[in-house]
Amino acid sequence: MHQNIENLTTELIRLPKRDRLEIVRFLLFLDNRSSDHDNDIDSAWEKEISDRVRAVDEGTAIGIDYDRAMQKIEKRFIQ
């Protein structure tokens, strides 16, 4: 991941939940102003999400424990 993105992510993780949600809402607002190219991307994401849901339903998805996932995230982004 690019260093600036890692730094930004680290700062975002430290924000209160309400502030993070406001940022997400803003980013989603920006994404909703899409073009035809963006619609192709949206379709690809919809397929990816459907595939992942299907894998969970079929029992073929490989997941990790929530606490372990959070530890990995914190180790990577929180100094």
C-alpha cells in the first residue's frame, strides 16, 4: 500500500466512529455520481460480493476470527 494511504488510514482509524461514518457517507456520495465506466466497476464489485456471499453460504469461504483480524489491522496501521 502506498505510504500516504497507510498514513491516512492510520489517522482514520484513530477518529471517533461518528467521524469515520461521516467520511464514509461522503465517499459514497462521491461514488454515486458515477459514469458508465463506474457502472462497470460497480457491476464487478456486485459480482465479487455475490461470489463471497455464495462462498459463505456454501461453507467454502475461509475466514479468520474477528479479534485476530483486528489485531492484524492494528499491527499494520497503528504505530
